Amino acid sequence: MMWKLVVYKEWLKIRWFLVGYTLLGILGVGYLLLTVKHDFAFSGGKNIWNSILFLGNQFFSPLKYVSLAGGLIIAIAQYFPETVNKRIKLSFHLPLGENKVLLMMHTFGAVSLLLSFVIIFGLFSGFCLIYFPVQMVIYSLITILPWVLAGFSAYFLGALIILEPHWMFRFYYSLVGGFFLTIFFVPAVTSAYSPANSGLFVLTAILSIALLFSAYRFRKGEM
Amino acid sequence: MEKVSRYLLVFIAILTLAIILPRLYWMAFEKPVRKPFILYSCINDDFMIHRISEKTWEDTKGQQYTREEYEQKLPMMFLKQLLASGTMPDSVNGVKLDMRDIAREKSFFRLKANEIDAPAPALYPLFESQSGRSMLDLPDDFFRITWRIEFIDAATNMVLEEKSQLFSATLFQYGFSFPAKTISGLATPRKSVDEGYLIVDAKDQLFHLKMIKGKPYVKTINVPEGLKFKYISCVDFKNKDFYAYLFSDKNEIYILTQGDYQFIKWPVDGFEASNCDLKIYGDLFNYTVVIEAKDHIKAIALSSGYHVINTYSETWKLKEEQTEGKIFASLFPALVSMTSDDSKFIRFYFVPSKGWNWVLFNFVLVAFHFIWLYRRKAKLKNHLADLGIVAVSGIFGFIAVHVFPGSLN
């Protein structure tokens, strides 16, 4: 039963941010697809396909930082309130175990983010399949996947940085985290990330438990 | 669990630093290599070398030339300039020069290593080869080869079933094994004529496919036993001597002659498709093949009959062998890069430093970290892993364990 309460508490914190972000994301995808529709009408499908296949046109590039923004927004919405008056210490007093509470919070945030990304990029893929063959959509998704993983990484790193009690270390983490996120955004031709995506997925998964380190320092009043 | 999370963060930090610090180092200290521009002269039967940064023009014997003299030694390359200055010769080596012949035989080809190791396009346009029009039109549909060849209309995103069945059946009749391994062609309407695509099928057989009056033209090309091509680059030269340059898995260069589909192997050694750039300048008299590697350049002059006339090469120090590179190898045990000059793919390219000089610096960092722990009266046995991390990963690990510090107890 306790997990339901934790989930409800987290939902109360992030709900408007999550809904607002998802709606903005949907609007962004809508705008992108209106652009594609307009270009099809004015330039002709064959010229659009040709520009994507052979001239390096990445029509989906406006989505580049959408998931990164999502990760940061949810991390701030979820964890910044916990640092005000060190409220997270209240959660640590729940009869669940400190790490378990944290991982519950973290899982809830990550799953919420995942749902939001599934809606935004699912909509994008669905609309793309109207205009482009499945191979071109797959190539686009291979290119987009690192950006989505960057969204999750930004969420995990954001939580780590916000919960870190010491300002100097917050700065260090931000520096390392900021540079780390650049590896998801290396300028490249469409689908160039295909050999790297599995590695980036593993790195993102590794980051998912990074929060425990900051929380540990927070609890212990380290430094 | 906290310990595990810390070591995972240290790992992320080491990876990040191994990407960022070497990049910053080379941004600050890398010196550009100015490769010379080399062409074979049909006038003095020697290579002419233009050193662009030094603004010098010379031959392989060190004889210096003015820019005008240099251009006069290369009349096929600087035709317009010589015509403008009135210094274009009437004949070369007893051959009377005709402007149409010169224009027809002039060609330039360039291949970079990163064009070979690159994502292939998802679909290709099949042009009408005999439209009767002076300009080529981009077709309304694009094809893919999976279990069959499928043409998809770009306006409707629907498979054109009749055309797909016609071309699939024809390819099947010619013994084509689906799917295709590679599809090579000039997927642009900006070419003089269309010659379709050279396609390697699932059994490494080579086919020529084009569309003539809406119907498939398929030709099975007999490839010599044991010859496999890793990359095929189609060309559109005015003389129409050959369809393509073909690069075998043994780094041999072939051409495929137009019409009679004969393979001719060029006597060119020293080309490594995985890490060399290739330039081929063709003219009325010669081909100059220029192979550019990381630490050398090699020029080979071929006659119009593809026999070696002359070769020339220059070497220079790799950046790893220069002073900056040696300092780098003393500071950093390795670097990781997401990009490579030799590929368009994004990967985790791990490049260990040459030599073992970095071990000394790592040892200094271990000692420094040891003293740091000692002064804080930390229990050493709890920090052996950190010391090991610094010993192996050097400056990256040293920064990482301090950015994500463990408990001093």
C-alpha cells in the first residue's frame, strides 16, 4: 500500500509539468508534421524523399532537444521540492527503507517520462508512416533514439545534481553531466548512431541508479 | 548499493573525461598537416608538386618553378588559364591537341574512407535511361531490395505492385538472389546519362540494373573467381570508358569497362580503403592516382593504357610522433572518440596511447591520491579500488574519484 502513497505524492509534484510537457511535445510534433505536409504539397513527395535520402535533410531535427528538456523538467519538478527544507528526509522516515523509497520515486519519474516520450514519438512515427516508407522511418528513429536516451540521462543526472547537498559538487556533477550528454548529440548523418545506440542504452541504464549516490551523501550530511 | 552507484558514476566520468580532455588537448595543440598537391606532368614526365601553404611549385628533383611555369607543365589541368594567357601548346609529345579530346578525357574522382564505412541509403531512384530528354528527371518512385525489388510512389507512399512484380520477376529470371548486399549508382539527376545501378546480391553475384523505356534491363556480370568487392563507386565520365571504380576486399582497384563489362585491375599498390583517401585525375595522356594516408602521400602515374609510368611518395610524422603527441601519450593512457575520420558511423572509438610513458604519470597520480588519503587518515584498505582505478585510467580516473568521492572511513 505504501508504494501507492509514494506514487501519489510524486504524481502530485510532477503532474502539471508532465501533462504540460507532453502537450507541448504533441504540439511540436504536430507542427513538424504540418511542415512535412506543406513541403509535400509545395515541393512534391519525390523531392522531399530525395532530399532526405541523399541531401542530408533531417526533417525531424527540431525534435533534437525535446526529450532533453523533458528529462530536465521532470527532474526539477520531482526533486527540487525535496531539497526545500530538506523535505526528502521525511520520505526517508517511511517504513520502507531509504533506497527503496528513492528507487520508487525514481522509477515513477522514469516511467512517467517514458510514457510521455512514447506518446510524443509514437505520434511522430505514426504520422511519418503516412508520408514515408518504413525503412525511412526506422532510419529516422535510429537517429532520434540517442536524443530520447539523452532525455532519460538528463533526468537521472538532474536528480543526482539536485539532491547533491554540496554546491561545489553540484557544479562538478553538472560539468561532467553536461559533457556526458554531448555524446548523444554528435552531428552525424541519418542512422549513423546505429552502432552506438546499444552502448548509449547501457550507459543510460547505468545512470538510472546514480541518484543513490547523492541521496546517500544527502542522508549522511556529507561534507 | 551506494558503493555500486558511486563506481558506476566514476565509470561514466572516466568515459566522459576520456572523450573530452583529449579533444580539448588536440584542439589546443594539434598542428595541421599541409598535404602537397601532386599531379603528373605530360610535358616533363615528372610529378609536379604544389605546396599550398609554402606557395612553392616544384618537381620531384627539387627544381623550383614560378606559378606560370608550373601551370605550363600541366596543360591538361590548367587548360583555361593557358588559353587565357596564350601559352597553351598546339601539341604535346607529338600529339596535336584538340579541345574536344581534352575535355572528353578529363576526369576527377575522389573517395574518402568515411564514404565506404557509412550508412547506406534506405531507398534509391531508378531513372529512365532512354527518356529521349536532354535532362534527366527525378522519378516519382524509389526502390528498395528486400525479398524482392519494390518501387514505392513518393506521392502516395504506396508500393507500385505491377512495376515491382515486373522488375522482381526479371531479376529472378537472371538468377538474382534477394536481398541485395550493396546497391551502387549515381542517385542524382545531375549526370550526363543514366547507367542505372551495379548491385551485389546475397550470393555476391554482380548485376547491372537499369530501366529502359519503363522496362527492366538486367545484365549478369561475370566476376572472376574469388573476387569480392567491398565498395563500388559509379562514375559519369565524358569518355564513357568505364562504369565504375570497384574496390576489392584485398584493396585492389578495378574498373568495369562500359559495354563489354570487362574488369581491368589497375597496378596500384598501397591503397587501404579503410583509412586512405583516394584521388584520381584523368586526362588525355595519363591518370594520376593519389593515395593520401595519415602519415604519407603516394602518387602513381598511369598511362592511358593503365600501365605504371612513375611513382612518387612523401612521408611525414603522425601527430602521435610529434612532440605534442608524445606529451599526450605521457598524460593520457588512451582516448575515446565518438567520431572517426575513417567512418561516418558514430561509435565508441577507443584509441590507446602509443608506448607506456603514461604509466609514470599514472604512478605519480596514484602517489598523490595516496598522500591525500593518508593526510585525511582514511582507512587505506577501503580505498584500494580507487587507487587501482587511478593506476589504470590515470588522469581520467583521478579526476573521477575526486568528483565522486567515497567515504573517507
